[in-house]
Amino acid sequence: MDTTPLRWHHGEVKTVEQWFAEYGESHQDETNKLAHWICIPVIMFSLLGLLSEVPLPGLRWSAAGNLSIVAIVLALFFYVRLSWTFALGMAVVSALMVGGHIVLRRAGWLPLWQVCLGLFALGWIGQFVGHKIEGKKPSFFKDLQFLLIGPLWLLADLYRRAGIAC
């Protein structure tokens, strides 16, 4: 069993194609791919929802004054380094998710953090089940940056299907 700790790799600069090739190595099984199509958006939505519940000091008055906006901006910097087209797509996806958080807050069924905590747990269970079926561990065990590549990998597939060049 590999006991290498999780880490961010700073030294190497990979192209988006290199990231996708490496990510794709542990995402060949159709059931695992389906799990990712469902679970990655759920995890991203729920994580951003949880982070949106953490206000930034001095910015409580602003709708953008929470930790989810910081996470989105940092992720977009990462995506811009890879592709402006992908960064724009991820900005749209992120905005739609923030809009979903607003809708859930206004609906008032449950506090947003409770909904997102449940979705977060279910999303990760689904991911690990998919990888168990695949027989390969998740890529982020090798490099935490793969947590940002997963959503981009799905977006790239949508772009290919729509005929959008990257």
C-alpha cells in the first residue's frame, strides 16, 4: 500500500492535455465515469455551498463576502493557466452553482450547510464506490491538483460534444 502523503506538486507545469491523460488513467470504467458525472458536480456544488456559509471578516455586507468566492477565484487562476476557454466555462459553472445556493437559501427547507453537508458525503461515497469498481485509487491521492482537474475533465467532455475547441 502506498503511504505517500497527499501533496501539491509545484515544480512541474503540465498542459491541460497532460493533466487529462494522467487523470484518465484511473477513469476508464464506464460505471466509474458515470459516478464521476454525477458525483463531481454534487461535490463541487456542496463544497462551494459549505464555503459560502463562511463569511469573510469585514465583507459580511457583501453577497460575495464569503469563502466560496475566494475558492472560485483561486480555482479560476489555476484554470486560466491551462486554458482561457476552460476558465470561462468553469466561471459559468461556478456562477450557476452560486445561483443554486441562493435558490436553496431562499427556499428555506433546510439550512444550506445541512443540505450541502449531506450532498458532500453522498458525493464522496459515490466517488469511492466508482473507484472501487474501477480498481484504481483516485488521482488526487497522487496530487491534490487533480481535485481541480475532475470538474475540468467533465467540462472538456461537454466541450467536445458541443464542438467547442479548447
